Amino acid sequence: GKKPKVAIVAVMRKMIVTLNAMLRDNQTWRTAAV
């Protein structure tokens, strides 16, 4: 199996990608909310 560190890094990457996507679509989110 994968090492614990590898799994943690994978999770961190997913979080970073998700956060980046949210920041990118921030304007879209606001428009949709309004």
C-alpha cells in the first residue's frame, strides 16, 4: 500500500485544487448566490 505521507500529500493536493477552483469561480459563485 501507499505510505501515510503519500496519502496526506494527496489529500492536501485535493484541498489545494478545490480551494483554487473556488477562488477562480468566486465571482461566479457570488453571481449565482445573488
